[in-house]
Amino acid sequence: MAEKVSVYEVGPRDGLQNESIILPAETRIELVRRLTKSGLKNIEIGSFVHPKWVPQMADTDAVARDLDHTSDMAYWALVPNAKGLTRAIEAGVTHVAVFMSSSETHNQRNVNRSIAESLEGLSEVITAATSQGCTVRAYISTVFGCPYEGDVDFDRVLEIGDKLLEYGAFQISLGDTTGMGQPIQVGENSKRAVEQWGVDKVAIHLHDTQGLGQTNAFAAYLEGVRNFDSSVGGLGGCPYAPGAPGNLGTEDLLNLLHSIGADTGVDATEIAKTSEWLRSSIGFNIKSRIQL
Ligand code: HMG
Ligand code: MG
């Protein structure tokens, strides 16, 4: 029996948020529709953050309103706070992702809060979301290194994750926000996370800054991780993290997973066609490693 592996697509959010081309809602909706056709079951469609901070995500309300949130698809939206949650729920969203960093400086620059303030705020946001019937996923950023502070103590990551799960998040996504992770470190820490929380509660969110995204994904896979985030065509990064171009590309992740016989349920050719559409019709400077 092939190992089942879940792929969580972040291109329409983490990808687009870091591109200088700002897409209108209709094009973002078209992107989500094309990705849905590939067999993905989890797609992060945008964020409800402050439009002044991330103008690329200003129209997420319109994107969310156009999608069917009652289907078997999970269309996720990133929310930073109570205001973001209210906007998401008003737009029909039922799957929300919250986020905070495991390093103080990155958290301050990203959400203008200390770690303690974020934990307090997210406790309320997660409680409010779950009590209104939403499923909540929680990202912890900078888990394998912070661009401002350097090394991050993984004990602190586990402590933050414990709290977010206790508040009601169903899964923790370990964010290598600027792609500083290295394979042995990623493998060892993935193992600790899987041991502490169990396989279903651990996801890994890799960025390919150093070209180690695929290798780090394999290191995590070997230590039991079965939930992976990736971005079509390798779009994306974090606008408040210098040196964070490129999430791990969905094509690269699929190439890896399919080559080792894992079952993702995702059609890699459809993903590659979407990358080609983003390149040729929309003008993004991306390249798919899957030949059409
Ligand atoms: P703040 O200025 O501290 O917010 O920003 P505030 O609570 O003090 O409110 C100030 C004003 O913002 C108020 O308006 C609020 O209503 C408004 P005013 O009264 O002045 O007119 N406001 C909002 N407006 C719209 N939507 C909202 C919202 N909240 C407050 N949700 C805030 C705090 C978090 C909003 C801001 O810092 C922000 O938007 N940051 C954006 C952060 C971001 O999007 N970062 C990228 C995503 S995270 C990421 O990429 C990492 C990840 O991929 C994992 C990984 O790679 O590690 C997930
Ligand atoms: Mg990211």
C-alpha cells in the first residue's frame, strides 16, 4: 500500500503575497479553480491581514465569497487576529489558519506583537473560530532559524505548539520562513514534533531559499511527516522576512513524493499547467520542473 501524503497548497496566499504583480480577485479565483482541478484537497486562498501591510491580499473577501465552502474542498484563509477572523467568517470561510513566530524579532516585525501577546491573542481567536464551527490550523514561523536572531531553540517551538493545540488548533505547520533549515536539523526536529504531537497534527512548511526545500522535505518524510505545504511554481515568500523568495514548489514536492511511491492524489501535470498559465498569461517569473 502506498503511503498517503497530504499536500497543502499555499500559492494563492504565501505565493502571491510576495509578488510585485497584484492580481485582481477574478484572476486569483481562476488560480484557485485551476488548482482545485488538480486533485488538491487543501488550498490556502488568501489572507485577511491589513491591506496596507500586504496589498496583494486586499481582495481576499471577494475571492472567498466566490468559492464553495460546503464542498469536500478545504479552502483555507490566513487570519492574524479577531478582525481578520470576522472578515473571514463574513466571507463564508470555514477553515482558518493562524500564525505567529518562534522568535521575538520576527514576530514583532510580522504582526507587531510580542510572542506572549500573540499567544494571548491567538488563544481568543482560536476559541472564537472553533466555537463558530471553523477548523483551525496554526503556523509557527522561523522554526529552523530566524533572519534577525539566528538559531531558534526547538524546545520553544514545541512549547508554543503545545499551547496552540491546547487552544483548539487541529494541526501545527512548522514554518521554515526564510528557508534556513538544513536536512539533519529538519529531520531531527520533525521527529521530535511527530513524537510529541502525532503524525496528523504535524505539517511542514518549507521555503526553498537555499535550494534545500526538496531535500528538507525528504528529511522530514523519513522521520514520519506526512503533511507538506508547497506553492505552485515555487511562488512566494514572506514580505517581512528578508531573503525569503520561493516556497518549496508544488511540482518539486510532487516529484519527490511520487518518485518514492507516495500517494498524494494530486495530478502533477495539472499543477504544471497552472504554473505555465501563471508564467505565460500572468507574467510571473517562474519555472516548473515538470515538462508538459
Ligand atoms: P496593527 O497595526 O498592530 O493592528 O497590525 P491594530 O490591531 O493595532 O489595528 C490598527 C488598524 O488596523 C485598525 O484600523 C484596525 O481596524 C486595522 P484603524 O482603527 O486604525 O482604522 N486592522 C485590520 N484591518 C484589516 N484586517 C485585519 C486588521 N487587523 C487590524 N485583520 C496586523 C496588526 C496583524 C493586522 C498587521 O501587522 C498585519 O496585517 N500584518 C501582516 C502580516 C502578514 O500578512 N505577514 C505575512 C503572512 S505570515 C507568513 O507568510 C508566514 C507563513 O507563511 C509561515 C512561514 O513561512 O513561516 C504563514
Ligand atoms: Mg511561508
